[in-house]
Amino acid sequence: MTEDLERTPAYSWYALALLMLIYVLNFLDRTIIYILFPLIKKEMAFSDTQLALLGTTSFVIFYTALGIPFGRFADRGSRIKMIAIGVIVWSLFSGLTAFANDFWTLFACRVMVGVGEATLGPAAISLLSDYFPPLRRATVTSIYSMGIAIGAGLAALLGGSLSQYGWRTAFMLIGFPGLLFGLLAFFLREPVRRTSGAVGTDYSGTDWKALVTNRSFILLCLGYAMLGLATNNLSIWGATFYSRLHQIDLPTIGYWGGALTLAAGIPATLFGGAIADRFHRTGRGRMFYGGLLGIFSVPFWLLLIFTDNVYLMVASNFFLLAAALAWLGAAAADVTEITGVNLRGLGIAVYFFSVNIAAYLIGSNLIGLISDRLGATENPVMLRYALLVCPIACLASSVCLFFGSKTLRSARE
């Protein structure tokens, strides 16, 4: 640990711990619906396209639409209050999902979960950039990003276990307790905004047009959008894939999905940031590291999709989960460095917008549509071909990130 990090106040570590726990809650409420898809489909008689609309499109509509104005607010207003209100909103509507009796009520509840969760990303990463020095920014954001692995892992474990009592019970027990974390967030202290650590142009608050035409930033957003499309749909369609194609029951899927997510995701997220910082110090850049992860994922996707060997499926899933979470700190660190202090929240919001549009709006619906067109409900093997969208996206991601790494190195020089 560096001298700078040793001098970091203890309160910064408390704030990091609380924000990470809130991020756990964020992903728990966001992803528990995926493990419950088969139960919801059975009760409501939904198509795969409706499941995709319910599980992702409903969430992403306002999550992405509000992410950018919330990002601008994070650059100017109280980030603490924004997070606290958001946690209360998404926890309330996650619990209320249990009382929905038709598609549109379910859809509306998931929309409001997205509205609440849109507040967290830009504000939390902006806060962490001010609570901690810039030298190990990817490492700090990776610790925060462990919330994804823990939240998704708990969603699988708890969703699988609670599925025995019905999907409505699962939403009530997971959603409403989050209100407490919203209250805790209200009492965090707003840190002084740091001005150091920007690379290339340190944009002013009015330079947002220049930011969204920055070539490095565009390639970063495109590259991680493609990688996010693949990695998020492993969670979105994983339970459906295993239950429909391989006839594995939900508690078993939940147990192994949760165990693998925690075992692979926590160390990958944590050490992924440190590895990315090493690439950064050696001059190759964090985006080059992200491009390597995209290439690494392709053969494991193909193996997961087409093998019937349970041991190979488990191994492939483990490595894909690790790769899915190892780039999060690297991406966030590069965004904060490209944007500088004045547009940090906006930059994070645009980056999240890109990833979530690709994963939740384009990717999940495309896979659901292809699945329905191929008749995967009646002939489950056809779901394999719908999931080929994911390794193709990984290849496209690597191309964007390698080029992005090159342009960012030139900007630093």
C-alpha cells in the first residue's frame, strides 16, 4: 500500500465500506429477478421477449435516461442526498414488486427501481475520487465494485433459496430492508472535490460537448458497452439457460450461481483494479487490459454454450464471471482521469449509459427476440444460438479497447 493511501483518513474507508454495501444492495435488487424468471414465466405465462422487457428494458429506461442528468447533478449538487433518496426509492419499489398482478404493474415497479438506482453510480464514484488520492484510483473503485459480485452472488443464492417460498416472498424480503441503508447514507459527509489526477484535457463544467466527442472516451464507452453486453447477459439469461436446456432446478442453479459469483467475482474485482493499475504504470494502459479480458472470454463463452459436460460448464462459468468483473475498476478509473473534476459525474453517467443500453436494452432484448424466433421455448437447444451474441460482442469489445488504449496513450504523451 502506498504512502498516500496510508495517510487516507479512516472516515474515507468507512465511506467506501458503506458505499460498497449500498452497491451490494443495488445489484441484489437489480438481479434477483433473473433467478426468478422461470417462476414468473410459469405464473404469468410470459414469453421470453416479455421476460427481457420486464427484467431489463423496464429497468433501463429511466436508469439510463436519468443517469446523465443525475451525473450533471453529481458535479454540482449534494451527492450524498442524491444517493440516500435513490436507495430509499429503489428499495421501496423492489419490495412492492411482490404485490404486482400483471405485466404492466411489474414493469412499473421495475421502472422505479431503475429510477432509484440511477442515482448511485455517478455520485458514488465521484465521491470515491474525492475521498481517496488518484494514484490507486482503479484499486479503490474495484473495492467499491466488489458490490457487483457480492450483490449478484447473493441474488443467486437468496433467490434460489427463497424461490421455494415463491417469487413474491423473495422480493419482499430483499427489497424493504434496504430502506435502512438509505437512512445511513443521509449521514455521510460530503468531501471536498479534488482537482488532481486528470489526463489530457481537464474539462470545465461547460465543456460537455468536447467530452462526448473525445475519441478515447468514445472508444472506452463502446468497448465496455460491448463487454458489458456479454457479461451482464450471463446473469440475465443464465438461470433460464440452465433450467430450460439442462433441466437443473432453481435452488441448485441459485446455489452454484451464487457460489461461483462470489468465488470468482470478489477476487477478480478486487485484484482486477490492481492489475489494471500495473498496466497503467507500465504504459500499456488500463483499456489494453480490458481488451485482453474480452479476447480471453470468447473461448469460454463458446464452451459454456455448446458443452453438455457439467464440469466444463462450471469451469467456463467461473472464468467468465471472473472476466466479467475484472474490468470494472479499470473502466471507472480511466473515465475519471479523462474527464477531470468538473465533468467526472457526467463522464461516469455517460459510461454507465453506454454499458446499460448495450446490456439491458439491446443485448437482452436481442437474445430474447432471437430465442423466440428460433422457437427456443419448444426447442431449448436453440437458445444456444441466441447466446452467440455474447462472444461476438466480446470480440467487438477488444477491437474498440485496443484502439482506445492507443489513442489514450497518445493523449497522455
